[in-house]
Amino acid sequence: MKSRILPFFFSLLIGAFIVSSCAQQQTEFSVDYEKFTLDNGLEVIFHKDDSDPVTAVALTFHVGSSREIEGRTGFAHLFEHLLFLESENLRKGGLDKMSSRIGGSGANGSTSRDRTNYFQTVPNDALEKMIWAEADKLGFFINTVTEAVLAKEKQVVKNEKRQGVDNQPYGHASYVVDKNLYPEGHPYSWQVIGSLEDLQNATLQDVKDFYNKWYVPNNATLVIAGDFDSDQAKEWVHKYFDEIPRGEEIEPLANQPASLDETKKLYYEDNFARLPELRMVWPGVDLYHEDAYALDILTQLLSDGKKAPLYKVLVEEQELTSNVFMRSGNSEIAGEISLITRAYPGTDLNDVEAAINEAFTRFEEESFTDEDLQRIKAGIETNFYNGLSSVLGKAFQLAQYNIFADSPGYINEDIQKTLAVTKEDVMRVYRQYIKGQHFVATSFVPQGQSDLVLEGSELAEVVEEEIVANAEGEQFEIPEETEYERTPSSFDRTVEPPYGESPTPAIPDVWEAELANGLQIYGIENDELPLVEFEITLEGGLLLEDPAKVGVSNLMADLMTKGTANKTPEELEESIDLLGANISVNAGRQSLTIRGNSLARNYEETMALVEEIMLEPRWDEREFELAKQSTLSQITQQSANPNSIASNTYNKLLYGEDHILSYNPNGTTTTVENITLDDLKAYYNNYFSPAVADMHVVGAINKAGIVESLEGLNSRWENKPVEIPEFETPDAPESSTVYFYDVPGAKQSVLRFGYLAMPETHPDFYKANIMNYKLGGGGFASRLTQELREGKGYTYGIGSGFSGSDMAGPFTISSGVRTNVTYESAALVKEILEQYPETFTDQDLENTKSYLIKSSARQFETSGSKLNMLANISSYGWSPDYVRERQKTVRNITKEEIQELAREYANPDKMIWLVVGDAETQMDRLEQLGFGEPVLVNEYFEEGN
């Protein structure tokens, strides 16, 4: 069948008008695309971008959880999983295996209420392979789904829910809101991930019927973006997609906005919460509704920054919380306006609600200025460009507008509608959607603290899964090969297409400079987007802190953006926002970093503000107390989060209790309470020096422009010597021990297995990473994932890796597993590690080399990856050619070397085996691992958290 091509071409000119330094300016940026439609209804969009030899392929179906029915929820998300497992022509695990061979970013997907997408970025010589694979999803997949496959993937999805919802503080809040905001049977009244009961009850025929209705060409958009030949790609699209038959006609869903005839208040005592959380949610508007743009700006004006009334009243004046979040969320047929705040421990949420109402009253009375409106618009413009910084980002945007606005060209109108919003529009939507309107309020409080909930609240209905041994559906066998009926085709689709012409990865041109004060600068000029990103990194951070006052550098970093000597905190924030810029300061375990991102036209003004932040700190006593209070609140919140507990405990076990790197950079309750403002000043005066600083910059500005912008820093920032202390590297364990941190009632067990390995500068570091690719670093193609997720359904995800700097870092295996298979998961990891050296094959070596060599085509696509390259060069004294040296290492490594590296660096008998979970049911079983009696560590590590 030959399809009819309906080509049309667009050049999207995005003209954004914002106020910058009191002058109106315009940024022009065009996205060219071609769109055509096949006879079967598949809509195809091409976008050419030859800046890197990579291509993104995104297949998006106009189906999400909203197309399900009550009692049969979770199907769309289930298919996000199933479509990666097998297809008729790629066979079992074929997509993941192919992705690893071709050097792809890793096939991935996501599901929302209204769409499901599948995507990957690959070297451009693999484009035909990807088109072949995506066509198999659409026309040659459903016959491969068997009872056993369905049973296993149900367990994987359940684990995802346990990890992201059941085992998380406030994880059930969205469920409670949606159940009460939308009427029974409304497509948004259930969660995207669905009900575990629905999922377990789903039959194979239910699942196949859902696929056959919704996963059809006339309900899909294919976007190809990047460096490719359009004519050739068009031939491939026709070859692989034309004969896939059109499905039944898809009727669009009518808008179904939420409507409340009363305010609903609900509460829940959360096992994992340590702070009381209040959510207030009002009915909003659907995607691209005329009022969506003003509502987006309204919520930011109300909550974002020091001028926002919610911040002023709740954070600064009444000190009820450290943060207030408010946003307008828009989906295809309805929307909601959400306000979320987590109050300080013990805070009555009735006081929080009263403060919110006071802030709203103040907004009504005082309104906002034209300048306030312009700074919000400036931020939207910068975020828009940031969203287009990769070919995959462009592909996402084009598909989004094509599906939900009927044309990719809506991208221009969409931006202009945001920029056209007036003060009157904002006040109008406030009065229409917020003021005096009914809402849903949820009070999620720690167990035993129901006295903190809103008055008049009713207990929310939350379904808590009971974890028992050998639950329904948890036992299954996946056969090696499955017989199924094959879908006929006009040609042999079982033959994988060949590679195209091999791309030549371009290593960016790196320039270097040094200022007279010693600041080293490394840059890459890149004018693909009108943006500049930069970072100034100073050695130190946690390494330079007193163990009795851990958290000093974190608090200092926080305070540096809270005003300058000549600008109040509010004035500084406004100056940054008017430029559409982002400036942040963060402290870590070994460094402190100032990061910036701005439109290229505003770079010089942004850099002037960075200079002021760095050299003219305000040391505001009030801001210090607020920052300290916020940090203590974070520490309290993390104390019940199983993942945070695992990270903090693992570091204590790696380094020993007294080593400075055993601490979380935020500090503990005890150490933060000990810190004074003078401690921050002392850290700044002693350690804030260009002698230990490097600057990395990527974007649409040349070397001369960068150096010129730093004249002030060069002349004013004094070079003073800073000595970074040297610490002994703790020895790796001589034998393995199991440690257990008890979280009663945990729905999952969090695993951290590993030991302190080596620095990145060690000769074996990169080789060890090569060895780890097939073990646990290769995503879905790795042994750990294939065995624990794909084979057993024990986990949603598992991985392993080496981390390091110029100091030794750990080798770590991390995962979250179903509680009742904690021992089985650990035992399987142990078995995989034991067998890995002897079972690593020539084919494994070939796949590893293929991935690492071919993936080099996309390793410098984004600004972030270029900044990372510059950081490696500056931190370790490497030349830009280190990338080629690594490729040489990959080509020359042998199977025997990999096996020896595995024996030395992935030895299960010389590791820390940490489990965070329910000790009552799981701890004793772990003695079967053969590493002795498990050690309970709660009492040892809880002090100060």
C-alpha cells in the first residue's frame, strides 16, 4: 500500500518581548519542521538540527489514564512498561539489547493522564534501526504479551507504586485530592499509576482489548529530530509504518472541568511524615484554555520569591514554614490550581490556613506592579529556551503541540499568549478561580498528631497495601521462548536494519584563560540557543568544616543569594528575575558552586549580579535565622524518608562515624543549632578565594566576551591561600557485614550494598566503569536489572556504579525492593556478583564496547554535558583529548581484564550490605546470606537527625 503524503512546512518564529534593564528587547529563535500524514493516520514530524550527530525519536500515543474506566485503571501506565519487553521482530529484550549496542540514551517512556510516549536519542547512524523498532511497537507487539509476561510486569508496576507512593512521605496526598476534586467516574479521579487491585484483577484479554483500541496509527504522533537526511528518513517511515492498519476512529474527550459545591477538608496520619502538610486545591482550566496563561502567572506572583504575599506572610512574618508552592496544572479536559506547604514541626495547620487567607487579602489590596509581571514573563522565556536545549526536548514540544493543540505551530501562539497577559487578566482570574471559591484541603500529619489538622476535616480513605509472603500473583515463571501467532508483513521484519554511515563525534573546542587573581576559566562557545550557562566552583564545602558545626557551608551558600551589601534580599531577587536569569549557590561534600543561566543578551548584567553576590555579601541576621530554621525542617523531614535514611547511614558505614565525609552536608539537628552567623563569615573570609576556584562556561558568547565580563572579579576578588585538608581514606571491609535500619511498616526495603573504592584519577577507575556496564551500569541491558526486575519482578529499578573525584568514592549497588523479597533480592545480587567474572562472555564484551564507543556521538549534546567535560578538565588536569583516550581504552580492553576487574572491584565478600526496611519481618532472614548476624544500626545513627 502506498500512502498519500500531505507535506507542509513551517518556520516557527518565536518573538519574545520582555523588559530587561528598563529597555524592551526581542529574542528571535526559529524552529523549522516538516509534517506529513500517512494513509493509516500516523502523523509524522521532522525537525532538522545538525549541531550534533544524534537523532531523537519519540513515538507518542494520545492515550493516558483518562482513557481508562473505573475498575480497570493503570492500563496506560502498564503499557509504558510492556512495550519495552518484547515485540515479534526484536524478540524478548530486543529493544534494550539493541539500545545498548547502538549507543542510545536508553529506551524510555512516560505516562500522563492524557498521553504515553516512548523515546530515545541515538547516534544518527542508528536511525533506521529506531524507526524499525518503533514500528514494531505499533504493529507487531501485542501477540507477545502472555499470561506470564503480564503477571511479571504487574509486580514491577506494584514496586514502582510502593517506591514512589506507598514508601514516601505524603505519597497518598494526590490520590486523596483527586478522589475529592473530581466526581466519581471522572477520568481524572484516579491516579495515573492506577489501583493495585485493578491491576491484579486485569485479565490478559482486558489488556489486549485496551491496546487494540488505543495503540493505533491514527492515535499516534512520530517525531524525528536531529541530524538526518529527510528524504531517506521519509522512505524508512513509509517502509516500516505504511502497512500497519488504521484503528477504529478515536472520539475526542469533551472538556470536563471540576466543579465543587462545597469545600472539602480531609486528613490522614502519615507513617513517613515528620512535618504537617497542607494542600489546598481549586478547580482550574484545561490545557491551552484562554485563562491558563494568566493563572500560570498568578500562581507565581502569589508564591514565588520574597515579594510574593504567601512567602511574606507564611515564611517571613509568621514563620510557619520555609516554603510555599503554588501552581496551575492543566490537563487535556480539566485542570487544578494547587497550593502546597509543609509547615514546621508541631505547627497547627489552622494557623497556616489563616495565614494563607491573610496573604490573599494582602494581594487583593496591594496587587502587584508592571515590573513584577515582566519578571515572571522573563523567567518563562528563559525556561522555554532551556526546554529546547536538546533534540529530545524539541521532539517533546513538537509532539505536545501537535496532539493537544492540533498543530506544532501552536508553539508560537502559546508563547505569545503568555507574554500578552495583563495585570487585569491576572486579577480577573484570581477573582474567578480563587477568591471565595470552594476547594479541597488535605492535612497530612505525622502519626499521633491529628490535633494539627484543619478544623472540620474528615478522615481520608487511603488503601494501604498489606505486605505478606507469597501474595497473589507474585509467583510466576517466564519461559525462555514463547509461541505466539505472528502478524503478517510484506517483507521480512526479523532482519535488523544495518547501520548508516558512522558519525564522527565532534569533541567541542575548549578555550582556557587565567585571570591575574588566579581564577582559571574553561569555556566552550556554542550558539545553537541564545543561552549562556556557567558555574564557578570553589574547592572545599564539607571538607573545610568543623565536625561540631557541620552545615556551615550549606547555610553560607543559602545566605549568599539573600541580598547583597547594596541590595535587600527582595531587590536582588527582583534584579535576577527581570533578566530571566537563574543564579544559585550550592555547597556539597567537596565544593561550593555558583551557577548561572541566562539569555545571551542578558549575560553581562547577570554576571554583574554574580560579582555582587560573591564579593558583597549582606550577612542578613534575619535571613540567617530563616535559613537555619528551613534547614532544621529539612533534616526533620528526611529523618523519616527511607531513601534519605539509607544515604545517610551508608555514608556513616563507608567512612566511619567521625570522618567529615560521613556527614550529610546539611548537617544534623545538633550541629546546625550550634552554627552562628559569625561561623558563616569566618568560612567566607578564610576559604572564599580564587586560589581554589575554576569557572566553566558554555553558550552563545566568545572567550573575549567572557574575559571582559570578569574584569570586576579579577580586580576585586583577592587571592588568598587556602589549604584543603587531607583525610585518610578508610579501608574497605575485609569481610562483608549486613546492617539493618528499622523503619516499621515499610512497604519496600531500600538496599545499599558497596564499599569505598577509588578516586576518579585512579588508573583503574574508567576501566572499572567499563566492567560495570554489563553488571549494573547499563540500565535495562544490565544483569542486575534483567534478573531482579525483568526476571523476578522484585524491583522497579536497580543499578550499580562507581563514583569518585580526586578522593576515593564508593562502588554502590542501590535499589528499592518489595518488602517480602528482601532476602531473596539480596541473595540474588550476591549470586550475580559471584558469577559475574566467570560468566562475562565475548558477546558481553562486544556489546559493552559497541555501546561505549557509539554513545560518544551524543556525549556532548547538551550544555550540561559540556560543562561536565570542562569540570573534568579543570579538576583533574586532563586535556580535552581525555575523551579520545577513553575511547582507546574501550577498544583495547579484553575479556580477561574485565573478569579480573570484577574479581577485584565487585567482590560480594568485601562489602557493606545495608538494608532499610521493616526489621520485624525481614531482618533475621538476612542471616542466610552467610555474612553473620545482621547488625541493627538505628540507635547508632539516629542521634542528631
